[in-house]
Amino acid sequence: MKKFTNKNVQKEKGAMIRNIVIFFAIMVVAFAFKVWENQINEKVNADMTDLNTLIVSEEENVDKKAYLNIASVPYQFAVADGIDESYYIVTDGEYLYIAYMDNDDFEKLNQEEIADSPVRVEGITAQIPDEIKQIAIEAYNEGIEEEYQITDDASFYSYFGNIYLDMSISENATATMAKYVFIILLVIGAIGLLVTLYRYFTFEKNLGKMDPDVVNSLDDEMNSPNAFYYEKAHMYLTDHYIITFQGKMTVIAYQDIVWMYAYEQRTNGIKTSQAIKVMTNEGKTYTIATIAGITKAQKEVYDEIWNTILSKNGNITVGYTKENRKEMKERFKK
């Protein structure tokens, strides 16, 4: 297979290979964060204690990592306006407890089969506030015969203990950070790797399909002193062709261009990139000379590319006007 000798073509290929290595390395780092997250969670789980064990313990039981296997749909008894979290009475099928959770956690537990398949929840223990204790007593006593009602603190503690499980802070902050870094790096690495691999193999595939004489001709065009290579735009302007490496290697003859217009991308009304769109006599549209972050120097390069293309073909229709769109639609309607 014939290969290009042009140094900038080799530079473009080298950049693709370098990017493949970089994005692969990003994915490796992502999985390193995943391993770190797992190690943190394993340590947290090893330090976690059953909630009932902490309640009956004579040692300090506040601000401890705890878990509970909930075996019935939680009963909400205290909620504040405008807050997603609420206090619930829960049970493991043997004892009663108080848990503090948000609506998402409640929905996960609000299932009929929970009695047959208890769901493990985790959190941090906290002292039950007096106000919550009184509301819990009132909620429990509703519909209960007087002789079985909770009437004092001692009775309350015998039923619920002195602590509740705060599920709103169950996740370890460091483990959560590691999880999100893993997801972000994995997405960046995977997308970047797939795109770069596609570009590289498409380039090699297209090159393999090229006639050796065509490769020689394009190589001579790019090696000519009259050719201009625009590194940031990833393209060549030679005597007869636009040769662009954006996405894949594309060769466009100036004489084949019938329409050219500017294309801008904006974010919140601010121009973030500018490119040139060209349509060939086959009705195909190509995006070339994409320049991000419009600076004065970049604008000069953009204008130079624009003017050079126009100088090579005086028959190009210029501008994205209503008349030009109508003309091209009629021309290529078939």
C-alpha cells in the first residue's frame, strides 16, 4: 500500500495515535478510581454495625455507621414543609426503629414484597430529638389500646431506642467523589477513544482504497511549496485541492465546489466556533476549517482559507441566503 511522505500527514496520524493512547490512559485512570471506590466501600462496610446492636450497646452509639434490613413499608410520621426528607417508623420484622430518609429512598422501600425480601439500608446514627420523639409517640399510640400505649421516655426507648438511622448521609463523601470521577473519566475516555479509533481506521481504510497514482499526486500537491498547511484547522490548501483531516481524510477539488457559506456555533448567544461549509457538484456538503475560540489570529487564518478557496474557483455561489438555498434545492432536488 502506498504511503504519504508528507510530514504533516504523518503528524496528523501521529496525533491520532497519541490521542488513542491518551484516551486509553484516561480509561485506565477511571477504573483506578473505581477500584478505590470499592476499597472505600469495603472498609465502610467492615466498620458498619447493625442498628439494633448499637441501640442495646452500653457504649456511645451516636455518629456511628449502621445498617438495617427493613422488612415492611416505612410509615411516615414527621415531615417539614419544603424538605424532601422525612422521619419514618420502620421495622426489621422483629423490632421498631426510626429512620430519616428522602422520597427516593422511600420509593425503593415502598414495595409489597419487602416482607419476603427485606432491603438493606445504611446511614449514620443520631440522637432522636425530643420533638421527633413526641410526634413518634403520638403516631404510635393512634389506634392502640390505652394499656399498650407509650406513656413515658422509658417506654419509648424500649420500643425505639435513643437513636435513629439518618439515611440522608449514608454515602461516604470520598467514595461518592471517586464514583463520580470514575463515571466522568470513563465517559470522556470511552467517547474519545471510539471517535479517535474511528478516525484512525477510517483514514487507513480510505488510504488503502486510493489508487497509488492518486496518493502520489496528492503527496506531490502537499509537498509543493505552493501548498499551505493549517495546523489548528487540520487541513491543506494545495494548488487544486482542499485536503482536510477533520474526522477523516477528505479530498475536495476546488472545481467541484458549487456553494460555500460560513457556519457558526453559539452557546448562550456567544460564538464558540466558526467553520466553512462547502457543497460539491455531487450535492455533498463538507465542514472544513473549524476554528474554536475566535481570536484575531484565528480570524485571519479563517479569512485566508475562505479567500484562497474563492480565488481557486470564481463560479462558487457564496452565502447562506434564501435565494442560494432555493437555488441549491432546485439544483439537487433529485
